[in-house]
Amino acid sequence: MSVSLDKVRLERLIKELKSKKGRGTELISLYIPAGRPIGDVTSALREELSTAANIKDRTTRHHVLDALTVTLQRLKMFTSTPKNGLVIFAGYIPRGPPGSEKMEVYVIEPPEPINTYLYRCDSRFHTEILEEMLEEKGSYGIIVIDRSSATFALLTGKRLKILDEITSGVPGKHSAGGQSARRFERVIEIMAHEFYKRAGEYAKKLFSEVRDLKGVILAGPGPTKNDFYNGDYLPYDLKKMVIGILDVGYTGEEGVYEVIDKTQDLLEGIRYIHERRIVQRFLEYLAKRSDLVAYGYREVYQLLKQGVVDTLIVSEEVPLSYVKAYCGNCGWSMEDLVRDEDLEQFEEACSKCPVCGQPTTIDRGDVIEHLMEVAKSFNTKVEVISTATEEGKGFLDSFRGMAALLRYAPQQ
Ligand SMILES: [Zn+2]
């Protein structure tokens, strides 16, 4: 089966795919656009099968034919093309000396629609189209505001557009004392309130038309940006998109440029903030409701397969492999998670079928891929944690990169 990949996982998978090289021109990359009937693709691949039968080099020919066959088998599992299309990579990857090649297959439902059909047989996997999906898309609204003016801008990728600027007409602080000063202060407050309301309406008008708006950044030199935020001047759907409130030295366009300088870190930070929260939540549960957490890959894996896990937390560097051994003779099979350091020993132990004694075939798969597949069947959330934060590193070191928040306390 395939899994739908979010961008963090896609990034990781692409890195892995790019590291793989075929022995010859024998690795298959297939991109199927959304809406393309599976039957069309199947017949195209059958044609490739007959072409491949003419490849002169015997090993290459066998490898290409096998890769095509495996791809066709995987396609059979789909009655229709998934909504974003489908990507398949297949081929023999050398593990060591000639003859050590193992068939590897990756079936991916991409996070964004695929628009072009592509079939390639090469000594590498063609990941470029998937890589394009990682490029930062979407727009960010920027509001730089203080008591005198508000500037609205839109950042799309690296392109910045100043949308509009309004001024308040609110006079500066009055220096005189006494009654008239207090009355003056009150007038200023009312004017400021009216100005924030107007700024909120502008934000609504300017940003609600942006279809791919991913977030709003509020900035300004003084406390106005916070008053503006806390005072509910922004419509609720925009307010909940505010991803940061920044201090900048300037107003107007200059202030916007300052925001851009500071935003790069902010945008990267969002992903890490989320990851930190997940790890912190796990640690909190561990301290207060330890019956609702699990760690240790064996226990977590067991509970996951029982449907007890609410959220599976796994480090992108979890030192585990998913291994499946099966016997082509009698049909015996087994699958398990194996610690990377035990992998060779495990494969040695499983090299002969325990039922009929024939040699087995052993497939190694991506452990996160496998966990996500299992998780999917129980509606379990999966959080993949990078090692870019202290929390992420600590999680990998202390819990070997795998833990779970549970739906209920399992029976002892
Ligand atoms: Zn057997």
C-alpha cells in the first residue's frame, strides 16, 4: 500500500531516494497524474515490457523486466488514480558486491497534484518533480502597524508586494496637563480605536482574496501591534492565522523589509515549534499520566498494532528497520521492527524458512513508512520529529526515537 506524505516526510524520502544508484540503467521512475486512468498506464507499461525484452545485457534486462513487473503489480492494487496522482519508484539496489541487489519499491501518494506523466528508466530515481513540491509555496500577509500608520504587504515565495498603506491622523501625545489633557487623551483613544478598526477592515479586504494565504505576521515599533492583536480588530479567521508578532524599528515599507529579514527564521521556526510541543506534551504525560504513554519500540509497536495509540511520535532518525521475511516455497512469512545494530544477525537467523527449511527472501523497508501504514488503519496520528531541536535530539537519545500517547491505559 502507499501512504500520503507530508512535506517533512517527503523531504526525508527524497534524500534517501537520491542516494540510491542502480547497477545499470534499470531503475524505474513513474509519475501518474491525477485523473489518468490506471488502465492507460498499465498498457503503457506493458509496451515498455516488450521493449525491455530487447535489452542486450542479460542482467540489466532481467532487472528492468522485474522492476516493470513489480510496478504493474502495485498498480493492480489501485482501482483508480489517487486524487493527487501516484508516483512509483522501483528497481534493484546494490547492497554490496554484484549479485547483492535487492528489489526496492516505493509507492507514493504525493502531497500535491502531479500534472505530467513521466516514465524513466535510468541508473537513478528521478525525484525532481517531487522535489518541486518542497519549494515553499503559499503567501504570507504582513501588517506593519503603529499609531500613525498601517502598511499591508504580501510575501509569496521570495516576491514581496506592498498592497496598501493607510494613515491614522492620530496626533502624538499631548504635553499639557490638566482637564483638557485628559479630554484630549480620551479623544486620542477613540481615534486610535477607529484606526485599528479601519486597519482590521483593510486586512480583511486585502488578505481574504489571497487564495493560498498561509499565515499573517504582525509587526511594528511599539505596543500598537499587540493592542491591535488583542483588541480583536482582525476578523477571527485572519487572527487565527497570525503566526508571529514581531518588533521592528520602522513603520511603512521600511518596516516591511525589516519583517522580511526576520521572517526567514520565523517560518523555519514554526515547524520546530510544533515538534517541540509534541515532545513536551509527551514528557508532561510521562510525568503526570504515565499510564497513558508508552516508549520502547517493542511496546509501542505492539500497542500500535492493537489500535491503542492515539499519537505515535517517531524521530526521523529512529535507528530501526522494518524487515519482512517470507518463504516462496511454503508461504511462511514474518515481519518485525529490528534495531539497526541487530539487522545482520536478524537476517542471518531468518535466512532459512523455519517451516520447510528453504532459503527465504528478506525485504528491508523504511520503518517510518511502515509505521504510518499501520497507523493509518487505526486512525492514529503520526508525528515525525526532526533532530533540529534540542527536544528532538533528546527524544532520539532518551527514548530511542519512538514513543506514543495512548487512547486509554492498556490492560496490565
Ligand atoms: Zn517455507
